[in-house]
Amino acid sequence: MNYTIKKLQKSDIDILKIDKYILFLVGKPQSGWIDLRKTKMTKFDFLYKLTTSKAALKKITIIPGETDYFIYKQIAKKMGFNYLKCPKIPKNFIYPNTYYLPYGFKQNEVCNYLYKVSLKKHKTLSKRIFGYWNFKKYYNFLIIASIIQKEAANKKEMKLISSVIYNRLKRKMKLQMDGSLNYGKYSHTKITPQIIKNNKTKYNTYKYYGLPSKPVCVVSQNAIIAAIFPAKTKYLYFIRVNGKHKFAKTYKEHLKYIRKGKRKSY
């Protein structure tokens, strides 16, 4: 195939020089999607708006502990989509952060952007801790971190809860943690004995041994670090009393905290 390159005429060069001079006066073009608000304008107006108009951005804050189900709903609403699904992003792999998405992004562009930013964040953390990136190994820590994220009342408790998870796994005990059932659309659902009885998924750590196959929710860096570096304890149980958890090494001690918690609730 032959291509013909048109030689610039002197008049074309003069116009480019003028455009360059105008841009020198008004500044550099803004990045992102820009709403010029007009379809017809003078060249100077066009270049001026191109350099001074603010990019139309949608601010979206994704908090640790939320699930893909609600995150995609939140983004769809902000961006004006009927729905949003990102099947190429691993379950609850999105890194909690504040994102500024350009108005006009299509669904696949939103998904690609979230994936690239999240992958970069996770890779950076993994390389900082381990010195390398191994998705399978790291993703397993995300699963543990997601349960920690759902269960912990604060940052200080995270490594203690992590130690309970590892101690129970080591002893081949069921985790029996409510937080594992707060997946997907059940992110904010209060876990009841009825739910525990009827839920047949691998997220039900009362029914099945080991970890769920996917993270329960998106997780903070603190939860990931807690999953990788658990506290060294002999704790096997914990229960929330007055907004904080009481940790126990034996079931007898655990029952004592259960009774104490019931008295406080009266």
C-alpha cells in the first residue's frame, strides 16, 4: 500500500507557528475529558478553552470492607451506566482508594483503569514485602485479609484476628467467622443462625473447613500486612464486647466473655 505525505505549505507552517504562540501565551492543554460547551468557536477560543477548562471528573471513593457488588453499583450510578461488571478483575481485587474517573469513560475503560491502578498498587506492596510478585500467593493473603477486614473493630485488632485465623487453620478447626458470610450483596447483612444454617457456599466458614476460595471484600493495606504478619499468640476465639473484641485461648475462657457480653447487652 502506498502512502502519500503532503508537504506542508508555507501558509500551513505560519498557522502552526501562530497556534504554537497562542499556546505559549495561554498554557498547556489539560489532560482528560474536557467539556468545551460549544460546537462552534474561533480558534483562539478553542485553544483557550483547551488549556483552561477543567477536565470533567467523577470522584469515587472505595472504602475497605466493601464488596464488588456494591462498588460496581456505586460506580455505575456515578458514571451514568445502567450497570457495571468487570469480569476480568479478580474478585474483590480493586484497591480501596479515591479515584477520579473522566466523564465520558466507557465501561471497559473504567474496568481497565481500575484493574491497572489496583494491580500496580498490589504489585508494589508485594515487591516491598516479598521482593517479587506472585499473584496466586498474594491473592491467598487477600482472602485472609478480607476476613480480617470484616471482623476487626480497629487497626490494632487486625494482627490478633489474623493470629486466630492461622491458629485455627493449623489445628484444622473451622474458622466459624461471621465476616466470611458478608460477601457480595450480603456485605451489610447481619449474620443470623438461620443464615449460617441455610448458606451452602464456601463462604460459610461455620460449615466448611479452610478459607473461602475468593476474598470476601476489598481490603486495606493494614489488613493485608496483618494477613502476612499475624501476631504470635495462642488465641483461638474472640467475641465483641462493647465494640472491642475479647480474645481467648480456651473455650472455657471464651464462654466467660460470651456471658459477660450478654450481661452488657441487657
